[in-house]
Amino acid sequence: MDQASGGEDPNKPSKKKSNEDESKNKKLRDRITSFRKTGNKKEKPLIQHSTQHSTDPLFTQVEMPVPQPLFDDRSMNLSEKEINDLFEKMMEDMNLNEERKAPLRGKELSTRREMVVQYISATAKSITGSKVPGGLRNSRHESTLSSQEYVHELRSGITEEKLLNCLESLRVSLTSNPVSWVNNFGHEGLGLLLEALEKLLDKKQQENIDKRNQHKLIQCLKAFMNNKYGLQRILGDERSLLLLARAIDPKQTSMMTETVKILSAFCIIGEENILDKILAAMTIAAERNNKERFASIVEGLENHEAQQLQVACMQLINALVTSPDDLDFRIHLRNEFLRCGLKKILPELKETEELDIQLKVFNENKEEDSIELSHRLDDIRAEMDDMNEVYHLLSNMVKDTGSETYFLSILQHLLLIRNDYYIRPQYYKVIEECVSQVVLHRSGMDPDFGYSKRLDVDFTHLIDQCVDKAKVEESEQNAAEYSKKFDEEFSARQEAQAESQKKEEKIKELEGKIQALESQLTIEKDKLTEAQRLISESEAKIAAGPTAPGPPPPPPLPGGAAAPPTSSTTSSPTSTWWLFSPSTTSSSSPWSCWDTTTTTSTRWRASTPPATPWLWTPTTSTLLWGPRRASTPPPHCLS
């Protein structure tokens, strides 16, 4: 059996005390129930002045006796430093943690002095003991035997019924008495408890009373190790782990629950090589019964009526599987549990609040190990990408070992692959899939080579993968074509939308120009109508008016020059001046002034067009400026 003995693994690295390990252990401790019972017990008061009679069946705590005057006198002579030293020893002896010590240290000196005196008195009584008429009392009465009296009772070979009462009373004493009492009992008492347990386990025909005594012995061992001293003593005895491993009996659910909780606690808070010792003890115990070493634990999980046993078994499984630092060892232990039937049981477990925590721990650690194993493969692929290097490394690893023959056979079989360009890669692909399934534990467990000479490898995944790959390739090709068509249609649509947008903008621009032209045309029509009206009025006035007077004298030339002579005399003040232009409308043509009252029609040049609005005369095709009636020529007319 691989690593069945639980001995030192030559490839297993030494444990490193690091923050990561502490964090991992803390995470596990939070999920695994402590072997102490802290939830249902009330904290025992350190000083009791109860007047309750000792025969009360509910009174199970040991009363602090009333101090004698001798101790009172002595206590008055103790200095404050002596009181503090004795007080610290008292709290240490009572197995108090720092959280409970803190409020006690804050009490007054007189109170601490009284507590020390009462503690000394109670300790003296527990060491000397007191005889009770009628022998041992049962578990519902206070224990009055000293530690040495319990040792004497266990050594005397009492009957099974008396042994049961003695063990129950001893369990109460181990729980309620200080550490010094447990220490005094442990020198001889621990060995006697282990001897009694071994005798009961060796009995082939076990009666009901024997099973009950076995359970009481396990409870006494649990109470004995409920302090630092007891834990060290029980781990120092080589018989303890083996007897606890033999006590894992699925037929006795209560005893097995207590036992696996103790072993779980050992895995968490025990010494460095405690895991190897526990595995070795479980291996020896299983070989005595011709069973797999983890078969009894898995069998305990199948008992759906004992939920506390199921929780305790999952606690032990998690404690065993997560304790090793070596990844290969963790995977080996987990796969060994799975081969024993855990893989079949896990889906059938009825999840409760406590059991659900343990199942989550198991699955989370399994997933973490799987990821770490995959990362290891990635590292190998990244760092060892040279085929010759990998071959030489493998050759050196298997050389002169039992694996060398199989490695050579694998290489010889690879030489038989057909030398075909297309077929050879497919062969190697199938072989790689087989190796991957075996090495990377895709099924969650190692292959079981013990029941068959031929290895059953699941090719369904590979075949489905090939079929799916062909379908995927076809789908990808169709998707690529559809994507190309879509891109073309989409581009054309975008171009059409852009062109349509440009045309719409052009239409809006033209519509704006049309509106502007229509507005301008309306304005021009209004102007034309007004000009026609003015022309009509002017023509009517000209036709109906008297003879126009002669033209006025021409204006003086610039610079004081006189006007040129005309064919007529100076125009009369009543002369009418008409302003014309040539037939062209070009601004470069000279403007002219005409005096229509004379026969010779004196012409005057205008340097600029007059400011009077001009009118178009259709009959003469000239621009008419006026009519202007003035006694002198218009100011724009020059000679």
C-alpha cells in the first residue's frame, strides 16, 4: 500500500513555519469543532459559598471548602508579591486562558487573597481525599476521591459495573479538578486507562457493559487531554494513538464520535510529525481487521441517523487531507478516501449547517489542489519545452527503479504508430488524453489498478470533443461568412444613409434659396408696381401741364469756371430738367442731364448717378431719373 505505513515520505519537504501555514491552520480550526465542550457548559465560579447539600443529584461541581483558621492566619502574613505569585499559579493550575485571567487580575487584593486561601484548602482536600461510606458515588454526586485513590481503584481490578461508576466519577474529577490534580493522576493513571481500554478492545465477545466502559474510557482520555499537560502526556505514549484508531467503530456511534474528534484535534494542534503517527496507527488498526485504513471513517459517514458522527468524520477527513504540505501527499490521501467509497457517499449526504461547513472545506481544498496541479503542469510546459531535456530527465528519474521497464515499454509502443502524416497526430492526441486522465485525476481519484489488469480509460470525452470540434469548426465557418455578409450590408447601409443625409441637406439648402428668391421676387414686384404707378402719374402730369419754361443756366464748372455757352439763353426758372442715361446700364457709362425745354436739348454730364430712385422706361429703353422740376439744373449735372 502506497505510503500506507504513514512513515516519512522521502520526497516530502520539511514543514515551514510561515504566515501562510498559520493562515491555513486558522482557517481549518475555524471550521473544525474543538474537542472541548464550551457551548453547553456554564462557567464554573471560582469561589462558591453554596449552602446546597451535597446529596443533591444536580450538584456536580466541587465546592470550595471554607478555609480553616490556620490558612486565614497564614494568609494575613503573605505579602502582596506572594499573593500575586500564588494567584497566577492558581489560575494556571485551573487551566484558565488569558481572556478569563484578565478580569480576575483586576480584583482587589483582599479578594485575591481569599481566593488563594480557598484554592489551597480545596487542593489539599483533593490530594488527600476523603472516604465515603459505601464506596464510590455515582456520577451524579460530587467526587470525593483523590487522584491516588482513583489509581488504586483502577489497579485493583474491580468488576465491570464498579468500573463504569469509577470511570464516570473519574471523568467528572478530570474535568473539574485543577491541572495539578490531573498531573498527579497522570503519572500512573493514564497508563491504567490505556491498559483497561486495550483489554476491552481485545475481547472477542463484548457485552453491552464492555461497550459502555469503552465509551467512558474514551471520555476520560478526552477530559485528561483537555489541558496542555494532559495533551503532552497522551501524545507521548505510543499506545494512545493505536488504541484510539482501534476505537473507531461505526457500530458504536457515540464512542466513535468522541474518538474521531480527538484524532481531529491531534491533527490540528499536535506535534510536527503527528500526521505520520496517526496514519501509521490507523494502518495497523485496519490491518488487524483486514480493511482499508479509511474504510471505517467512510462507513461512519453512511450512518444518516447519526448526524454528529457524520460531522465528526468529515472533520477528521478534512484534518487528514489538509495537514500535509506536499501536494502529492494531499492528493494521495484524498484519492484514497474517494476509492474507499467517499465519492459515492458525498452526493447522498443530507446537508445540515455543521455538515455543510465541512463539505465546503473538502470541496474548496480539492479545487485548490486541482488548480495547483494544473499550475505545476503549466510551469513544466513553460520551463521545460525542450523534448530532449524532458526525455533525459524522465530517463534519470526511472533509471534503476521499477518504473524503468514500463517507461521503456511505453516508448516501444510509441514506435509502432503508423508513419502517416495525418494519422500520427491523432494517435498522439488520444495518448495524451489518456495520460492526462491518469495523471491529472480528472475523475477526482486515482485509477484503481487492483481489480483489473486492463485500465479502463474514458474515450467518450475525447470522441465528444472531436465531434464537437468538427461542429464548432463548421459553425465558425458559417459564422464567418454571415459576419462578412453582415459587414458588407452594414457598410452599404451606412454609405446609403450618409448619401441620403447629404441629399437631404442639399434639398434644405435649395429650399432656403428658393424661399429667399421668392421673397426677393415679391419685393421686386412691389417695386415695379410702385415705379409703374409713378411713371403713370408723371406722364399724366406732363401731358396736362403748361409749357415748360426754359432751362436754367448751367451750373458753374468746378474751380469757378464758367458754364459753356449754350444755344439758348439762360433757362427760365420754370425750366424742367430731365435726367437720362445711355441705353446701357453699366456703371462705367456717363450719366447725362438734358434740358427738354429747349430745342437744342443742352446736355450736361453727371459725375455720379443722382440719389433719386431710377425707373426703367420701356419705350425708350433708357433709365429715367426724375422727373425733376427745378429752376436750376440738378446738382449732379456738370458741363
